[in-house]
Amino acid sequence: MIVRDIAFNQKSTYGDFLDAAEGISTNILAKRLAYLVASGVLTKRKCPENGRIIHYGLTDKGKSLIPILLEMIVWGADHGEQNPELLAWAASIRTDREQALKEVLAMIGD
């Protein structure tokens, strides 16, 4: 959920992740963020304007998960809810996986 929200939903703060539609308890979120940082999947940096706000981003290791997430989108379109936006996105990914990856990386500032 955290990697997905950074890559596809431009979320980067604890509060952003806490507000996710799936809902996650504060203690679980804190543990997952700490684990992903310790595992080298996420970076953690203080906001220059407000040092109390922490921004999380994807490391190269974290970015290497994006192709897997793209394939999960395609799988979801084939086997899950038939959401028109999801179907269109999956069709775009199927057409040109490399371009889809480039677009996601551009959104997160590769």
C-alpha cells in the first residue's frame, strides 16, 4: 500500500498514508514505514519548511518494485473489479510496458 501510494498517488507523508482508503492503524503504519526504511525500500527526509513533517520516497530498490505493481494492475483488470479507469490503465500498460514505467518514474521524480 505504501509503495503503491508513493508511486501512483503522489503521497509521501505519514498523514497521507494514514488517510488511505484501506485504513491502517497508526502503530502498524509506523512499523511498516520503519521496516521499509530499514530494508532500503524507502528514504526518509525532513520537510525543509517544517522539520516535524517527514517525507518518504522510493529508493532505487523501491522503484524496482514498480514493474511488479504495473503487472498487478493488469492482473487486477483481468481478474478483479471492472473499473473503467483500471481497464484503460491496464490497456495502456499492455500496449507499452516500458512507457508506462517511464511515466510512473517521471511522476515520482526519477
